[in-house]
Amino acid sequence: MRVRIRAAGLDEAARVLEIMHLAFGEYRGKLYPESGALGETLADVRSGIAGGGAFLAFVDEAIAGCARYRVFSDHVYGERIGVLPAFRGCGIAAALTGAIETSARKHGILRVQVKVRASIPSNLKLYQKLGYRVLGREPYPI
């Protein structure tokens, strides 16, 4: 199994949107409020890519996941990091997060932030395993 991460441009926004919806689809009807990823439009994805960038993940030649990031003056925010269910547990989320971290360094920024829902503890464990720490807790906006 060969994992490959590559940047996705604005011309691939529809593909990023499709993969994101598939990756977050298991949460439809299970989270309240529902994941914002499921309601995003092509315009939202294009805006996200324009504000930073996006990545697509592949296992061999099969698409396995995607992620976006936004660049701010003091940090890079990793968002919509999603892996298709068939490829979970293969290091894809870690590879996508690593690509975001590399992009941050290319922008001269050393801090990367992500947000996870407390109702999905496996995501919190994943990022803690990658060296992230909890900086705060906020109620999810309704």
C-alpha cells in the first residue's frame, strides 16, 4: 500500500467536495447540530481553497481522503480533514495533517490548529497521538 498526498487546486474543488461529503457522510443524522461539512457547497470549498489550500490523499491509485487549510497571520487552521471509511486506520489522516504542517512551515508559520468535536473522541485521540494538545473547549454553536 502506497499513500500519496498531493495538493488540489481550485479546478479540483468539486472533487474535494465529493470526497469530503463521502468521508463525513457517516455522521449524517448522528450529530447535533449536523457536521457543517455535510452542508458545504462548491462555493464554500472554493473559498476554503482560495484562503489556503487543499490536499487529496491516494492509496495506490484510489482516492482515500482530503483536507483543507486556511492561512492566518499566526497559525494555519487544518479543516475538513476526512478519510473515506475503507481507508481509515491506514495513516491517511496523519499524512494529510503532515501535509498541512508542511504547508504552514512554507508560509513561515509554526502553529497549526484543528478543532474536533468532543462527541467524536477517536478524532481527539488521533490528534493527541500526532502531538496536538487541547487548548480549550467551546460549546458547539447551535
